Amino acid sequence: MSIVLAGYGLTKKYGSTTALAGVDIEVGERDSLAIMGPSGSGKSTLLHTLAGIIRPDGGQVLLGGERIDRLGENRLSALRRSRFGFVFQSGQLLPELPAEENVALPLMLEGVPRKQAVERARRWFAPLGLDGLERRRPGQLSGGQAQRVAIARALVVAPDVVFADEPTGALDQATSHEVIRLLTSVTREQGAALVMVTHDADMAAHCDRILQVSDGRIGTYDQFTVA
Ligand SMILES: Nc1ncnc2c1ncn2[C@@H]1O[C@H](COP(=O)(O)OP(=O)(O)OP(=O)(O)O)[C@@H](O)[C@H]1O
């Protein structure tokens, strides 16, 4: 397995609370990894640390073998925009923009002219089952459609890694399965890895691997493939 993203010896404290107590984690190319564990166990802290949003107190984060946790804020945020994609629970789309412009936004932030960015964004609608919804505003989309738009937006920059934090937390079970199936398959087809935090074992089962976090540490490390 060729490793795209890794964290070694990651520690993070908030006052007297230890959120990460020395975590080692490796994510391979096209790997999909679910992070599970009880509330407050450190899942989001781990995801945000790997994504360069939170700086660890100790340890290292490497992207493509290059250490990123010590980069300056400008370089780090440029790297987050160009090499990572993010899908959150909900409410991440800009309500005043049509779906296609929401998807195009990361490209425009990278300096791609608007017309070209929207053209590239549109290509994502059919593969994600969103044909015909390009001009809809987020308020005119169902929860599942909005999350598929968010997936398109995460993938439009051709990231190395997509991070998803409870991406189906606001959806019903049937829609959740559909969204996670698309998230895992399209991410893999694009050659990106997926790191997903979820409370839901049924959603985690769509990933190649499940990692259990408890008290800021990695517990059992199950490896299995979904049929
Ligand atoms: N900004 C912060 N300030 C203070 N404490 C924090 C902060 N962020 C997280 N913590 C604490 O760190 C620990 C780990 O939090 P984290 O959000 O990573 O857990 P989690 O497993 O994602 O929880 P949940 O499933 O409830 O979202 C918790 O005890 C939490 O209260």
C-alpha cells in the first residue's frame, strides 16, 4: 500500500482534557477509512489534525511523505484547498448560490475563471445522480441531494484525500446508504483516499477499514472488505 497521508505519535490536549494521546495512523492511496468511537473519544480532533485544521501538540502529519503540521498558515490553507476535500454533516453549501456554483467555488478560489470552473463543476452532476439540478439553490434540494452536491464540491479539485465528518448525520437510513455508496465509489474512482468519521456502523461498513478510537487512542484495528 502506497501511503498518501500519515500521522505519527499525534497528541493534543485542551486544558486538562487529552483529546489525542499518541495516535499512529496511515492512509493508503484510494484507501477508505472509517473512524468510529464514543462521543468525546477524539474522532473529530483526529480528523481535523490530519486535515491540517488543528495543529497537534506533538507528533507529525505527513502528506505524500512531506511534513505538513509545521507549515505556515498561508501554505497550509492553500494545501487544504488544493489537496483535500471536505464533506460535513450539513449546512455547508452557500444558500444564495446555485448548486453548480457551489461545486465550482473551490476551483474559483484556486483562480480558475468562473465560466471554466462552472463547466468543470457541471461534469460532476451526472455521475452523482444530480442531472438537471445544476441551477437549483441548496434550499430547493433534498438533504441527500445537498450532500451529493457537497461530495461533488469536495472532489472537484481532484484532491488526494477527502475528509468526511458525520456526512450522513442529518439523513435517513436509506438516503445515508445511497450517499455513502456514492461517496466511497466516486472517491475511489477519482484516485482519492477517504477518511470518514461516523457513529453509524452500517455506514462505516462501506469503507475498506474501520478504526476504533477511545480516549484519544486507537483501539482495535479491524480490517475487512465489504462485499
Ligand atoms: N476546542 C476545544 N476546546 C476544549 N475541549 C475540546 C475542544 N475540542 C474538543 N475538545 C474535547 O476533546 C475531546 C475529544 O473531542 P472530539 O470532538 O475530538 O471527540 P469526538 O469523538 O469527535 O466526539 P463526538 O462524537 O461527540 O463528536 C472531548 O473531551 C472534547 O470535549
